[in-house]
Amino acid sequence: MKTIDKIKLPISAELAAFENHFQEAMRGNIKLLNIITNYIFRHKGKQMRPMFVFLVAKLNGNITESTYNAATFIELLHSATLVHDDVVDDANERRGFFSIYALWRSKISVLVGDYLLSRGLLLATERKEYDLLQIVARAVKAMSEGELLQWEKSRKLDITEDVYYDIIRQKTATLLAASSASGALSVGTSAEQVQNMWNFGELIGMAFQIKDDLLDYDKSNFIGKPTGNDIKEKKITLPLIFTLNQLSNGEQKGVLKKIRKYHDNQNVIDEIIQLVRAKGGLEYAEMKMNEFREKALQLLADFPDTEIKEAVKLFVDYVITRKK
């Protein structure tokens, strides 16, 4: 059995029921809108965030209708951000299929993203899930700030390791934190435990993003070489930050100059990837990723050893062992 199937096993019935909740929440009154949302639904990914909502909810209590509301709101938000991200990144592909941006271009993509977010907001307010709304609003604010901070730093190419952690904490980790916290909230745990589960999700989210950054040095294009998409987009991630710190000021300036001027030159990208490998940038990033993993697992120590706890631990491990 695949790891992802083992993770889903204790919540399989809930995930099956969630599919209907999510599809129904996206449905609108306009034919074009329903065509697009059906396309999104058919090409959805692993749905790791709603999966995480159910896992944490079951870890902390008994799943309720609020758990379905939380999982649906989180996935609506995640879907909205992906649609908007593809516009920002001028991305024509999402999960191996044409993106909404590629098929319907920017104006419709932005409107569809806004629609999905509004559906989540209405779901929370109509069902009086005000605490859930507060958790998700906190995440949306942080995600927006993280994206803007990354854009600002990509222009100046002056990202330190601490700034990098700030960016990924806001940009990526907060949505997994919100997933975890809303799962705990939905089963009536204390405010203190909800915050603990926020911290748990945030740590997993940090490891998740570092893994993504490592994959950029492993994923291959059609000729078998790493794509280096982050370098193409002038994103300075942890493997490169560590590598730059091993160089003299003059060498640093030389590498940054190449990224600034030749970031779309594959030969230059390959050269920088080789430098990162030679200087131990990948090993360092992997070490930091595992540190976040260990801190996350420590927060599970007080939970009894059960099938659901084992599934949560498998989820944590899957985050850092996945191949894409």
C-alpha cells in the first residue's frame, strides 16, 4: 500500500464525504463558472490540506460538521491561491494539465479565484464559523505578505536565511498551520490546544516548503537536467543561501550578477546548481528540513499511540519524502 493510502485509511469515509461538500461549495449560477470549477475539481491534487484538517481533528476528538466546513473552506482558499498564483507566475501548467490561466487568461482567472475565496467566506459566515474565519483570515493576511516580501527580495537578491524563513512561514506554512488549527478547533478543543496545533502545522509547512525548494534541484526536464525554476524566477532559496554564505564577497557578487542578468540562461542555471551541490547547499537544507520535522513530531508526544496518531506521523514523513 502506498504511503498516501496508509495516511488516508483512518479518515477514508470522511474524505469520501468531503468530496461532495467541496464540489457543492464551488457550484454557482453561471454556466461558464461551473465549467471552470468542474475543471478545477477534476484536476485537483492530493488535497493534502483537507486531509490534514481531518487527521488533526480526529487526533483531537470526534469529527463534526464543523470539520467538513473547515476542510472545505481551507480547500477553497487553497484553490483560489493556486488560480491567482498561476496568473502572477504566468504559468500555463498546473499538475500536468493546462492551468485556468492558460485556458481562460488572466481576467477570468482572477475573478474565479475571487469567487472561490468568497464562497469560503460565505460558508463560514452563513454557518456562524467565526473562529474558523479568524484562523483563515490570519492565514490569508500572512500568505499575501509572504508573497510580497518574496517579490521585494527577488528584485534586490538580498535574502538572508532569517528572511527566507519569514517568507516561507508566511507564504506556505501558514496555510498548513490554519489547516491544523481549524481541524483542532472543529472538535471543540481548548484555545491553547488550537494554538499548539497551529504551531504543529506551521512546523510541517516549513519542512514542506524546504522540500519543495530541494525538489527544484532534483526535478528534471526533458533532457534529464534539473529545471532550476527558482533561479529562473530569481528566487533565492535555502540551498543557494547556504552556498552564498560559503563564498567570498566577490564570489557572492559574481553569482548574484549571473542570476540578475542571466537567470533565463540554462547553462548559467546548470552552473549555479552544480555550485550549490558542490558547496553542500542541498545537505544543509535537508538538515534544516529534518529539524522542523523533529520539532513537529515532539508536539505529538503527549498523544496516545493510536492508528490516527500513526497516520499523522506518516503525513509528517510524507511531506519530506515525496518526489513532487
